[in-house]
Amino acid sequence: FYMKLPVFKSNDELPLMMTAKDVAGYLCISLTCAYYVMNSKGFPVMRIGKRMLVTRTNFLNWLENSSTISI
């Protein structure tokens, strides 16, 4: 089973509220790895029920301030 991930040409194309699929597409990682990253300590995730979301601004700030990401 292969899921096509979104491709973003610029940060402006990112949705205001990003899902794990969006994070995976942006970082060029698998969906499983995206869930792992979103569950990691310090990631600015919002949980709405079982759904995990991150705002574009918080995601980009987190990415800029993360010196290393261990998966």
C-alpha cells in the first residue's frame, strides 16, 4: 500500500493546519516517521480527539529551532 504524499514548492503552499501527511510530504519522510516526529517531545502538536495537527507557523518555528531530529 503506497500513499501519495503532498509536494510543497514553498512554505507558502503549506496548509494553515498541517496533518501527519503534510509533515511527511514536507520532510520527505514516511507517514510512519511523521507520526513518530509528531509524537516526539517538544513537537508543537495539537490533539483533537485522535487527530494530530500542527499550525504551519508552529511547524516552521519548530523546524528552524530543531538542531537535530532523531528518528
